[in-house]
Amino acid sequence: MPRQPGRVYVLGRDDGTDRTEGADRGDCADLRDSAHRDGDRLPHTARIGSFLARDGSAGAPVGVDLDRPHAGVVFGKRGTGKSYTLGVLAEELADAGGVAPVVVDPMGVFAGLEAAGGRTVDPAVRPASIPPSAWPNLLGLAPASGPGTLVWQVVADAVDDGSGEATDRNAASGTTPSPSLAALREAVDAADAPAETRRAAANHLRLAASWGVFDADAPPVASLAADGDPAVLDLAGVPDAAAAAVVRAVARGLYDARIAGDLSRLPWLLVDEAHAFFDGVADPALRTLLTRGRAPGVSLVCATQRPAALPSVAVSQSDLLVSHRLTAARDVERLAAAEATYLAGDLASRLPEGVGEALVVDDATETAHTVRIRERRTPHEGESPRASRLSDPEPH
């Protein structure tokens, strides 16, 4: 007779089922470390750790609901476990059915997910996946300037849609070819505009080509989430504008792929250092996922060491909040802004001190808990280098 899986308290499960799966949040030593033992797992549940008991030991296992889409944020100052926690969630998503994790990796620390069947992807998106109206800002041109207006018009003519909506759907489904940057430069050269305007526009398009992220024949965005294995977008060393373009294309592409019925799985977009992608070309797509992503089934989790740099909508629309230690006053204030009426006391005063410990606010259950994040099963590459490890004497 097969052994029953260890019971787990499930965060974010708001469908009326037993969120605790029988677990007691107290000092449940009999449930300690039951997660993933002998391959047991609860369906559509990500086991991220365990309750931190009053004596410092690990209590009942804690999971996150994967059955339905969610919006979440992971906060934490550098070195407290923010990226580590995002990696734990990606591991769990890799093991679950019907979902697919796509990880935005600006620092190059998630390659270890290859041990969970994942793949590291060199970022490549179609030029058509960026709407015409966004191209001037992407290239650092004023939209009302001569070169900015010319680039906007050339891209709009090339994709035959100035609204950007059809452009995104085509990029996601791959049903319509995209112009190359070379073709856009040719259109600029042939435009009826002053030579100085054409020269400036062409130079900025050459700059975009040097980023190496635009490819007219790039696979559709939906292919990133087709098989359910983690897809890690390696943006380490990629210029900020180029990285923002990739995040914009992927976020909107996943959304539109679900709308169009081109993606059978529910994608989870996990964005590390998310503060870097708001207030730029990626901002509208990320906000779309925050405010409208749950209807088509797209989840977004934003991790950052600078909560104050996130827009307020990122916190207000999140039904899951995980916060490691914070010390900067502005960041603590952003956490305090998330405090709901059902929570008693000051959230900021409840932040744990230890590395790998986190305060988890679950809007579905209207509760807050202190959790110890479980150990990664795949290599974590986000640990800072240490001089002491480089200065050890060589063995004789």
C-alpha cells in the first residue's frame, strides 16, 4: 500500500478546499522534512519550505498553490535569499503538471535549473514583438523628434499595424513573419525625410542590432513554455534597453499566446531584479500580467532587493508576498503599504533576521507566517564570491 504524502499548509488556495491538508501550523515535528520524501508530492502544490517554530526548528511543510494563476512578489536585501527562493519555486514548477516556468535571469544565477530538466536560452525576440509606439523610447529617441517619428512610422508600416495589439499576437503565435532590423534600416534609408533624420534613425537601429537580441526568425514566445521544463532567459551582460525589450516581448507574448489558445500550459513568469524592468519599455506588459494575467492563466512573480522601486500596483495586485530581511527605510515602507486590515500588528516588525527565513503574507487565507525556505535541489549560483576561498594555500 503506497504511503500517503505528507500533509502541507497550502498558501494561495482559495477554492474552498482544506488549505492545511490536515497540517497544524504549530510545532509539527512529525511533519518535518516530509516534503519530497520518497518522491511524494501533493498535486499542483509547490512545497517551498516549512513553518519556523518558536524554538527555531522546522514545523509543518508549507506550499504554494499552483492550480490557479497568481501574482506574487519576493522581497529581500542582498544575500538574504531572494533569488534562492525564486529558484525553489522554479524547481517546484518544473515538477508540477500543467504549468511552465520561464525565468528572467539578469544576473546569470539560474543556470543550475538545468539539473531539473531546464534549459538556458540566449534571448532572441522578433522585432515585431515590440509595438511601433515603443520603438522610439527603446532606442532613446524622443517620440516627437524627427528620427523618433521616422522609426515609429517605419516599424508601423512594416508590421502593418500601428496599435501593437496584433503585433503581439503574431509574435506569440508565429503566424506572421517579422521584419528584420536590416529591413527596417532599408526602409529608413528609402523614406521621404531629411538626410540627417534618416541617418540618425538608421544609426539607432544599428545600435539595436548590436544588442544581439533581435532576430526576425526567432521562435515564437509560446515555445518557451511548451514543454513545462524551466526556460531560463540569460540576460547577464545584456544592455538594459535590450533586456527590457526581451522582458516586454516575453511577458506580452505569453499573455497573448494564452488568449489565442496557442499555449496549453499555464505559464509562470519569474522575474529576478524586477525593479529594473518597470518604468521602461517592459512596464506595460508587466502591468498587464499583474492586472489581467489571471484571466487567461498567466502568473507573474517579481523578485527584487529594492521593493521601493516597484510600482505600487505590483504589491497591491499580488496575492502572495514573500519578504526576507529588509533594512532600508523606503523598502520597509513599501512592505508596510501591503499590510491589509486583516493583519494585526506591524508587518515590518515581524520580518525574520536569518538568511533563508521569510515572512509570507497569504491574501487567500488572510494570514501571515514565518517560513524557512527549503534547500535547493539544483545548484544555486547566486552566492557571492569570497576572497578566502581564493587565497587558500594550494595543497603540496
